[in-house]
Amino acid sequence: MKITVSREVFTLGELSPDAQDKAIEHLCQAAWECLDSDTVSEYLAGYFAYLADGNENGEMSKRELKDRYRVTIYWSVAYSQSDYAQIEGVLSRDYHPKLAWPDGIHTIRVAAKNFGWSYPTDVYGIDDDGGEGGHVYCAKMLDAAKDFVHDLCQKLYKAARDECEGLCDKEYVIATYNDWGLTRRFNADGSLAPSEYWQD
């Protein structure tokens, strides 16, 4: 015997205000759970390029970032104490002239820790011609290099967090929901109906 089951399913606009709030919470949570880390990484790469030399081309692949700017960026945004952004590679005035360089420093080799922020492993001064000079051993300049790297990591972390929040905020998820087409998906109380009842 064949049985047909029907169910009343609503669009966001058809819900009561309280149910809409609940539905939007579901959409925001789903956006967070499905957040594409590659999208955020490409945004961060483009942001670093802008900081480094004023490049305004926008998003950039991790591979292109490494090839053009000699760095790799790692990040974690989980709203916990272990959140971070890290840089690994070589920072120099030649490749990254627009960074807020400390006086007397030309190049910094940077490593990423297992957890937390990056740190400089080698610091090089400026020679008489303005190019990369010898190793720096001055404690004051080494501290300046450490602060420079930490500040840059903090900027990247803030950018990563802002981008994650932007991809999960109310206005963005509603716009994505409207663009997706499968808008009839909620029960009357704002909870999600089973997906087999969704329709265009």
C-alpha cells in the first residue's frame, strides 16, 4: 500500500518574527559549520599582499602568496585561547616595502610555533647601499623585530576573525539563503524541516 506524507514548510519571510529569529540562528550556525577555510585563507593572502606592497587585487591563493611574497600564513579562529595567526617565511623590505619596518632592519626570517604566534629566527640589518646587511645582535633591535612580527600576526588574526564573522553574520546568511533558491525549508516555529520537504 502506497502512503503519501505531506508537511507544511515555510520560507523565512512567511514565519512570525520569533520564528524568523530562530530560523536565522539556524542559518548562522550552518554557515559557521560549513565555513570554507580556503576562502578565508585566500582573503588573508590578499590582505597580506595589500599590507606588504599595496597590491589591491583581492584574494590570492596560498601558492601565489608563497611564490610572490615568500611567506605562508596559518590561522585558527575558534573563539578560544588557542586562536592565532602565524607567518612562516622571509619578510624583507625588498618584497614587503609597505610594512611598518623597524628602523635599521631589512630582513626577518620568521618561524611558526606549534601553538600561538610567530617569532623571528634571524634578523638582518641594512647595508650601506640599502640592501640586506649582516646579522643583527642588538637586543633593542631584536625586540623591535619580535614586536614587528607579533603585531603583523595580530593584524592577520583580526582580519581572519572579521572575515569569519562576516561570512556568518545575519545579513550575509540571509542574502545567501535568498540566492540559493531552496528557501522553503522551515517549520512554523523556525526549526529546520527535514530536507526531503525542501523545495524551490
